[in-house]
Amino acid sequence: MFTGIVQAVGRIGMLKPLESGVRLTVIAGQLDLSDVQIGDSIAINGACMTVVERTDKSFKVDVSAESLDCTSGLDDVGREVNLEKALRPTDRLGGHLVSGHVDGLGNVVKFQPVGESTELVIRAPLALAKYIAAKGSIVVNGVSLTTNRISDVPGGCEFSINLIPHTLAVTALRHLKVGEAVNLEIDLIARYVERMLSFDSQAR
């Protein structure tokens, strides 16, 4: 589990092709790796990955072809990425409970300064639209954020987020561009609500 509070911005350092996927080297930036063991989980732009090797300044993960197909930016050498180590039972939950499983890809339709902040508008696919609510939680590239407004559009929905200067300063979201794909994870509670409602209707 994660919180969606980015601990450091790292960088994709190198890709080594595997039989089905790649071995990814991530330069950890300011992320403290001293307590990271082989087999530990680290979220890279919101995607939970297992550490298979590490040094003091970098770590490696194996990314399957399926994960590459379902995410954005993990195979882009030189790209800055948001990093978060897995949550410990004693950690403060500063964002919201995050699984590190990318539910789908959205696309940036607006990234524009508004006063001191920046408005980010993302179009989400139809499969995720019903889970996104105004003033609800969503994860964008591993960052726990709060939605402001929701508009249903053909093929999905568009939702807006207000990014304060601090969020841009400490995450890789500052590099977003209109048209870019982003990793989205819906709120865990929404999954269980849908399951409970669909189970009740089927039971009748």
C-alpha cells in the first residue's frame, strides 16, 4: 500500500530488454534507499514495482510487457518519475490509501497557470468515469490529488485539479504537457461500493 505522497523525484536511467518486458534502472534522486531490501515495493509514477537490485543511488525493477502496455512513461529513458516506498504500519497517512495498481490511462487536455496555482484537466476513459467524483480522491502519476469539477463527455469524463506550487515543485507533474498520457488509479472505496451494489442486484 501507498499514500500517493511523493517522497522523491527520480529518473529512468536505463532499459534492458527481457524475454517479455524490460529491466528498468531508476536513478533514485533524493529517495533514501538505505532501508530498501530486494523484494520491496516502490511505486514509480503510481505503478507498484518490485525491487530486484539496488545500489545506494539507484534500483532496478522488472516490468512485464503487460505493465508497459497498461502504463505510461515507464520505458522513457531520461524521464523524471514520482517515487514512493511502500507504506509501513507506523507511517502517517498524508494522502489516501493507494494500491499502486494503475486502472487506466488519462490524457491531459489542459495544463495552465491560474493565479499562483495551475489547473490540470484530464480526460478519463469511459471505464473509469463512473468512479471519479467531485471532491473525491484520485491518483495521477503516483500523486494523491483531489478532483474539483467533473464533466461527462462522449467516451468518458473530464475532471479538473488545482495544483498548488508546492505540488509542482516536489513532483514530476511540473513536466506535464497537453496531450500527454498519465497513469490513473481510482479511489479504493469506489471499487468496493461498486462491488457491493452489483452483488446486491445480482443476488435479487
